[in-house]
Amino acid sequence: MLIAETGEPAAGRGTSSTSKKRCVYEQYVQPCLVELFATAMFVFVGCASVIGSVGIAGAVQPALAHGLALGVLIMVFGKISGGHFNPAVSLSVYLCGGMKLILLVPYVLAQISGGMIGAGLAMYPADLYSASLGGAFQPMSSELAKCMLGEVMMTLIVTMVVCMGAVNSQTSTPGAAFCIGLIVSANIFAGGLTSGACMNPARAFGPAVVANHWSHHWIYWVGPLCGALLTVSFIRYCVVLRTRG
């Protein structure tokens, strides 16, 4: 009896310790791994679509590839990590109260790492790869102000759809993944010929590292992050107005 009685608490402690480790893994480690893996897949598809569309007029192929890939990945992995795959989205979601601060930096690092992995896997024949800069972005040098404004506005729209469609409990919808993928495709149709319609620093950083192409790269960080901050400001302002009313 004494052995059995002293053994049961030990088993209980072991179970409790295992459960705690599993809880930590599921809350903090697993979401970051998912962000890395899914961002890599998204950037791979995005870069491959750009490289494969060399010589084809218009932005149909990149627009559909980015939008469809993003929508499917969010639908599949959204329950685990939230389906951000974008530092600008993570920033806006955190500032809107949709994620913990402790996950923000790990998410961004995972997304950047995933972007580099995905861009490194998108290997095509050398002539196509060089002609497309490996899927990296090339803004119009004579229209940098317009490119910057375009990135701000397009990212604002994307992060607004994310925060209102997936984060805000009053306006969230089961079709958020479809809506996010659709708005990304629409933005690429709208701004693909000016700035490239990046809206995602991880999507820009990955191919920039792999192809060593840094021309006006700052636009693809400053623009999306400013767009995300504008989204947060708008949502918070609307919430204040509604509360006061």
C-alpha cells in the first residue's frame, strides 16, 4: 500500500509535467513552426509564379497564385497560428489584441526565415531566374513616392480585412480565409505594375536575400508596416466612437 500510495503522486506529477510541456509547445512552439513552414510555401508559390510568368503580359498568374495559395494556407493552418505569414499582419493583429506580445517577435523571425527558405526553393532555369530577379520586387525608380503610397494603401486594405474578418469577434466570418486571399489577388491586379504589390516584408525579404537584389528594398518594409499601423489606428478610432455612442 505504501508503495502504491507514493507511486500515484509521482505518476500524477509526471502527467502534470508532460501536460505542461505539451501546453507550452502548442501555445508557443507549434504556431511559430507553422508560420515558418506556411510562409515558406507561400513565398515559394509566389516567387515561382513571378519567375514562370516572364514574357507574359499582365499580372494574372502572380495575382491568382498569391491569392489562392494564401487563402488555402490560412484555411489549413489558421486554427494553429492564426495564419499570418506576414510581419505586417502580425503587427496589426497584436495591436488589435489578437495575439500575445511574447509571440510577436518569434512570429516575425519565423516568417522572415520562411521567406528565405521559400525563395531559395523557387529555382528555375538561369535565364528566367535572372530576368525575374528570382521573384524579387523592383519598384519603378521614377515613381518611388507612388510605389510607397501604393504599398501603404494595399497593405491597409489587407490588414483591415484580416483584423475585421478574422480577429474582431463582432465582424469575424467563416469565409475570412477566402476574403483575404481574394483581396490579395485584387491588390496585385491593381498595383502589380507599379510597386509589385508586395504587402508583405517577408515576401520581399526572402527573394532579396537569395537573389541579392536590394533596389529600394526599404519600400517593402516601411510601406506595409505603415499600412498596418493605419489599420490599427482606424479600428481603434472606430471602436472609441462606437463605445462613446
